[in-house]
Amino acid sequence: MRRIFQFLFLSLVLLACAAGAAAWWLSQPLTLRNPTVELEIEPGTAPRAVAQTAVAAGVQTDARLLYAWFRLSGKDRQIRAGNYEILPGTTPYSLLQKLVQGDESLVAITFVEGWTFRQMRAAIAKEATLKPDTAELTEAQIMAALGKPGVPAEGRFFPDTYTYAKGSSSLAVLRRAAAAMDKRLAQAWELRDPAIPLKTPEEALILASIVEKETGQASDRAQVAGVFTNRLRKGMLLQTDPTVIYGLGENFDGRLRKVHLQTDTPWNTYTRPGLPPTPIAMPGKAALLAAVQPASTPAFYFVARGDGSSQFSATLEEHNRAVNRYIRGKGGPAPEAP
């Protein structure tokens, strides 16, 4: 009986020591091979493989010990896939908490209002933290991968700042931006003035992209939309320079010339009536709303004042005076008006 008691006592002592050692280990900072360890966990990775991946990435501990902790915690099946940054001071306890909570390392990319799809792709290409899975795809292939086959990419993405985990797919970021534009466009279309001469949300998107490119000051946005709305109602040519520039593509050298206005392309609104066939840029929320809720204005013309604002005119005579004042008076080329 005495030996049994001694055995039980010794067992309890050993268990207490083991529990104390485990508690001490859980609270001690893990040794890292580098100041920051990048840990990527793929979807479907088993807990044992997570521990092994962490050690391989640079967490200097025994993978078997780390896996045992995951199992004993009862949270091993709650570990989430993702990309994580493990920083100095991380303990086994806090590491598991990070993995369970999905506390990923996030970075951000910003798509700017008025950018073209080509500018978007250039911004994505510069992001080393994004997987370049769209780098070799054509515009048509990207849109097909997004579930929008045959839809032009231009203007179909909402300009905003998007956060993502390091190593995320560039296609996944584009998918979020496309979904955001679908949502914003649908919301704007629901708020449309029933009197506007636009038949579809796509037409609203095209007009919004023109308004975005033509507006220098936010306070002028609804007025600019009002001018184009008036022209559409009257069947007048829109005669907007940004569409001409867009049609020139990479051939545009930064200076718009008279010959450009006379050279026909599908986007030349000096030579073709109505809206161009596609948007010419990414419109923001304000431009979308302006396109469907334009200001009620007598103006059919506007010209840039040179300070970001525009001078609006109801008649060609007034417009020509404004052009003489703000364009010809400064030695710039005068735009043609109908």
C-alpha cells in the first residue's frame, strides 16, 4: 500500500511539473529565425502540417511540441487558412490565438477615381504582395474569369482602397472591386431621376465615367452631368475631349490636337452621336449619382476656367465668350462647339 501511495504521489508531482513546464513554455516568446516570419497556411492544411509549416517558415521550436499544443487546446480544427506575420514576442499561446482568429497580415491597394483599366493593372503589377495570377491574362480572359464573359473591363471596377492578406490573388482583389461596382451601380440606378434619357445601368455607367473625367471640382459634377443630359435629350454631339483621348489609347502624347477631334474612333464624341460604346474610366460614387441625378440646368456648354472649376453657358454665343476668356486669352487651343 505504501508503495502505491508513493507511486501516486510521484505521479502527481511529475504531472504538476509537466503542467508547470507546459504553462511556462506557452508563455515564453518563440525564437524566430528572422525579425518577422511570414507564415502562409493553405486552405485544408491539417493541424500537424500547420505546425510543421510554422517551423519551416522560421519559428524555431519542435513541430511535434507545437502540434501537441494545438491538439490539447481543443482549437486545432479552428485554425484558419491565410497569410500571417509572426513578430518577436509571439508565444505559443498567442500564435494559436492569431491562427484561430484569422488575424492575417493585411496590406492595401488603392484604385483611384478616373483611372483606366490599364492604370489599374499597372498598380496591381507593382504590388509584390499580390500573386500575379492575372499578369499574363488578356482583358477578355480576366472578365471571363470573373464570370463576366464578353463584358468590357473598362469602368467595371469600383475605385476604392482594398485590404488583402499578403500573397492574395490579384484576381480575388479584382473580383471584390467588380462586385463593389455592381452594387454601387445598382444602388445609383435605383435612385435615378425617371426623366433622364438613359435606358440602362450600363448607359449610366458610361455617362458617369465621362462626368468623372470632365469634373475638376466636386461642386461642378452635377452641372457637368446636366450639360451632357441636355445634349443627349436634344440629340447633340457630346463633344467631350476625354472620350477622344481614350479612343487614341497609347497614341495620345498628352496634347490634344484638332486632327484628333476629326479622326473617327468609336469613342470620338465629336464625330459620333450619343454615348461611346464603353466607359472610359472608373467613376466613383459621386459621379454615378450625378449621372442619374443630374442638375436641372439650362447649360449646353462648359469650359474649364483653369482653376479646376468650369464656366457653364446656355448658348453658343455665351460659350464662345467664355472660350475667348479662359482658353484663347491664355494662348490655348479653342475647343470646337456645334
